[in-house]
Amino acid sequence: MANFEQQNLQATKRPISMNIPEYGIYIGESHHQPNFKMEPQCDNYTKIYYMLEGVAECFIDSTPIQLEKDHLFVIPCDTWHYLKDDDSKPPSLYILALEHSSMEELQTFCQQVELLDQLAQEHLRPLSHHDYAAYEIPRMFRKVLYEQRVSLDGHIPAIQATLLSMVVAINRIYENIPAIDQIDSMNPTFARIQKVADYIAQHFYEPICIENMAKMAHLSVRQFTNQFKAVHGVTFIQYLHYRRIHFAQQLLAETDQQIAAICFESGFNDLAHFYRVFKKVTKVSPRKYRMNSRVGISAPDTHDLSGGE
């Protein structure tokens, strides 16, 4: 551990060595001095840069890609690349290595990493906070770094599980990026708010806070609050409740699950709170909604969002 810490705390003028263990996953930390030099290189593993500070251009087969704070950039396996720093803002970054040959027995993992390489090649651009779930990636990096550093019992499967989640998340981000620029240049704020709404629609069951959603939209919390209501006609929390209650309605109508389980699956942590929000949005209790759905009585639709505070 001492060697690991010493290597990662020292600024360097050359690329750090990536000491990849047998299980094929490693994160190194690189702090660049001014006049950092990197020759073009081609690695036999997939590489993910996560920029902590500074500015650099990553050249991929002679194509320059601008990287700055909070950017995540994937370099596919067997791709020639090098970094050219802005010496006035030398970067600090994490470098995550995924070695394919060490994962041959993990078929699902291999498939996702191969898809990552393919999508990264198609979308030669960094990901940032407005790219759907990209704000979750730092949390996953921290988890891997912690497990790598402390090496407690079970750290290898913990690292593998976290990395699989990370790769799947990045792949889903890439798959939702159109061929043209993701942010509508004519109305970038509207486009960012809509992408947050799309994210909520897909992740309503997870813990979602307004601070992270504002960060995803590149807005302050105050700006996000005002702009979200201007775009959707309801507050952020009303929209989140709508998505959760709409899913709960489906489960109540189509399954025989216990209401407590439906509450949990829909993203609520407290049954009493679930009952209050459900009744405020639909005007009936969950139990009454289920009874009505079984006898064909229509209930108020959740498209009227004004009731969910």
C-alpha cells in the first residue's frame, strides 16, 4: 500500500505504470507536472480516463479530443493514443484499465466491455455530467479505489461487480447519444432539462436528489427548479412522484404483490409516505386503486401532476 500511495501522490512528467493484477482491473492516479510528455501508445486493454483537474487533448489516431475537469473518456483496446497537456493547467486524472484476457471466464463482463469499445469508437467524445447518469461514475470510481486500496476479503468480486455496473452505465449513456451533438444548440437549457426528465423516467426507483439533477443539467439548484417547472409545468418533485406512482399503478393493476413491496420497488422508503403521495396524485388509496382496476372502474390518471408535491 505504501508504494501505491507514493506513486499516486507524486507529480510526474511521464505516464505512470499500470500494474494490472491477475483479475484484470486497476485504477491508477496520475498528477502531471508542466512539460508532461507522452509518446503515442497502443495498449492491449480498454482504458478509461476520468479527469479530476486540468485540461489536456487526447489524440486518438491523430484526432484531438478536448478533456477537462469531470470529463470521462474511453479509449478502446488496441487504439493508438497520447495526451498533450495544457501546461498552464496540468491535469490530474484517474486511469482505469480493463484487461480483456483476464475476464474470459466472465462472459457477460466481456460482452459489455467489447460493446464499450465499439460504442466509444463510434462516439469519439468525452462524457460529462449532463450525459444522463454520468454523474454516478465518480461514485463507482471511489468504490473501486477504496476496495483496491484496503483489499479486504471479497475485494475482487466487489471491484468486478462495481466495474460491470459502471461499464453498463457508460454503454447506456453512449446508446442514448445521437450522431449529432447531444445538446440542442438552439435551446440548450430546454434540452438539458428534457434529458434530466428522461433520466428520471428511467431511474425513478433510485435515490434521486435535486442537487444531482441540477448538476446533470449544468444549472444551479435555483435555476434548475425554475427551468424544470417552466418546461414541464410541474416541480421536479411532482414529476418524480408522478413517475413513481405511475409505476406503482401498473404493479397494483397487473400483479398481486404486497403493497409494501410495490412501495419499495417504486422508489419510496416509507409506506406511510407512499400512501400519502399515492392518494394525493390519484385521489384514491393504493388498495382502492387495485380494487377498482380489477372491476374495470377507471381511476384518475397520473397525467394530472399537480397533486404530487
